Amino acid sequence: MKMSTVVRSTTKMVSPFLVTYAAYLMLYGHLSPGGGFQGGVILAVAVILLITSHGYQKVRKRFHFNWASLMESSAGAMLVILGLVGLSFGAFYSNFLPTEGGVILPFNVIVGLEVGAAFTFVFYILLRWVESD
């Protein structure tokens, strides 16, 4: 189903703002309400909005299914590595960074990437299932 020109141009204008807001939530979630999960959901919504407004075939050319899979598995591996590095400092996810918030900032960013990629990945899988019918 093809959306109207107004819907397609509006989603093209709104998506960069959604990505920017998602990055803001991931980077400053440890100082205010928000964080990695909320930022990841908004990041996925930006991609899902483009898919629903422009069509799966067109968006798939620029944002491949394998990229979502690779980003999700990489973020999961980075979470494990962050935990193991903390373990070498005395405790699992130990606060070994001397910055404000410590490991919470990289943890929020990695969780945001993981959640955003996972939601996009699930949406792609559902679209493949719908296409097969």
C-alpha cells in the first residue's frame, strides 16, 4: 500500500528528529528520566515509520535486514564485554569509569542500540511473515 505524498514527506522530516531525541535519551538518561530502553524504542520507531510510509521494498534497499541483526548481536556482545570488564575490577558491571554516572552512560547507549535493533529486527521478521501470505 502506497502512502500519500504528505505522509511520506512528513515521515522524512520527523524521522531525523526522532533519531536525535533517541540519542539524547540514551546519552542523558542517567541524569534524568529516560535511558537506553526508551531511546531504543524511539530509534526503532523512526525506522518503522519509514518502513510503513515508504514501503518495505524501498527501505530495505538502504537499511538491510542483516544490519539490524548485526547491530543487535553486536550490542549484546558489547553488554557482555562491559560486564566482564567490570568483573575484572571487582564486581559484575562494577563502576570502573571515573566519569559522572560511570558505566551507566555506555550501558544506556548499548541497551538503546540493542533495543532499537531488536524492535526493528522483529518488525522485519513480521513483515517477511506477512509477505509470505
